[in-house]
Amino acid sequence: MRSTPAYATQHGRRWRASYAIAATVVLLATVAGVAVAQAGPPVTPPPTTAFDNIQTSFQAGASTWLARLSGIAQRLFITLGTLEFTVSGLLWTLRRDNLDEVAARFLLKFIVLSFMLTLITAFGYWVPPLVNSFAEAGERAIGAGLLSPSTIVDTGISLAGRILGAVKWLGVMELPVWITTGLFAAFTAFVIELAYVVIAAMVLLTWIEGFIALGGGVLFLGFAASRWSAAYTENFLNYVVSIGIRIFVLYLVVGIGMSVTNDMLPIIADERALASDLTPLGQVLGMGIVFAIVAVRVPLAVAGRVTAQHSFGLAQALRSL
């Protein structure tokens, strides 16, 4: 058995160490509170531009891809179209169809392929407006301008900054309350900022997909000339429509989420009350998590439902002619 005096000495050392740590923490918190109070109102950070710069880079790159790939897509289309007419001619000959029927089918196939070749040539005039119209519809629905990814990130930074602003009132509080409230405030600020970064990333990712489809997608229209490869073109067109739907739904979700964010600002406006009551922090934390989940799941779900099992019938039309 250990002796009582030795145990009491060791126990006393632990308590003295705990008191020293607690005193240090309280002193640092008090100094931080005084420093923040003397510094005056927080300085507004400069607007974030990194996300917008990424979006602009992909948009600029997409314009160069379209000019370089249009010729390749046209040559691919002509090659596959020649193969399609050759195979169709052999089938018409083997079936011994009469000349009138062969001429009618040839004319119909020629009209269909000529229309698709026209779409390749005028790709930049009809596909970009198809995607941009969804974004314009979303802007009009929420009654706001373009919601850039950097604007969303800045909103998250502003919210997190307001939450962390309550820390300057914690220096005069008891140590257990300081630890509980301070850690929860820091955790809430981190999750809020992370949630808004995820939302901005979803907007950025969707637009990047759109730029890639608009800039490099012309190549997939070149596969429309053959009954064996026309499904690639149909899948691409479905994908373009899916991107447009996702952009539209994202604008609706983000527009409502930003409105809810503005409604939450008065809740965390009183920093003194925020330092002693965890309920507003819990509400803001829950709002940020739900906002991020909705922005990630709902646009994908809606786009998947709308475009599921849809076919433009191009491959079937080529096989039937």
C-alpha cells in the first residue's frame, strides 16, 4: 500500500498544476478580451475571389476548346455518316427494296444527318443558351443576381466571424462556462464556414461541368451519324439538360438559404447574450448543416428524376430508316 503522506503530496501537486493551468487560461482569455475590446470593431475582410477565379478560368478555357474541336467533330461525323450510308445501302440491296422506297429512306436519313451536322456547325449558338436559360430562370425566380461561389463563401466567413466575435466576452466568465461556450462557439463557426464552402463548391462544380460540356461536348455530337454510336450523342444531350436543371435548382436552394441566413443574423447580433446562451448557436449550427445537405442532394435528385430514362430517339430513327 502507498503511504498516505506521499499520496497527499502527489495529489496536492496535481491540484496545484491544475490551478496553474486554469489561471493561465483565464489570464489569456482576459488579455484576449481586452485586446479585442481595445481594437474596436472588427475589420471586414476583403472579398474572396479564389472560387470566382477558378470559374472564370474554366469558362475562358471552354471557349478555346469549342473552336479547336469543331473541326474534329465534323470530320468524325462525316466518317461515321459515310459508314452509315454504306451499311444502309447494303441492307436496302439485300432486302431488295424497290427504288421509290430506297429513295425515300435515303432522303429521310440524309435530312436527319444534315440536321445533326448543322447542329455541330452551330453548336456555340444553341447549346450555351440552353444551359444559360436555366441559370437565368433561377435568377428571376429568386429575384437576385448571379450568386457567385465567392459570395457564398464570404457569407459563411461573415457568419463565422460574428460567432467568434462572442469570444471576447468570455474572459470575465467562470472557467467551466468559458470552456463549454468557447469550444461550442469555435465548433459552430468551423462547421458554418465548412458548410458554406461545400455549398460554394457545389455551385462551382456544376458550372465547371457546364463549361466542360459546352466547350468539349461538341465532339460527342460527331457520334450522331451512326446507329451504333448515336447513343453517345443522346447521353450527352441528356447530360447537358441535367446540368441546366441542377443549376436552376441550385439557384432556388441557394437563394432561399441566403435569405434564411440573413434572417439568422439578428439572432447572433447580441454578442453578450450569445456568450451565455447556447441556443442561438445551436440554431445557426443546425441551419448551416441542413443548408449544405439540401444544396448537395436536392439538385442531383431533381435532375436525375427529370432526365431518367429519356431518349431523343436518334439511334432508333437511324436504325428504322
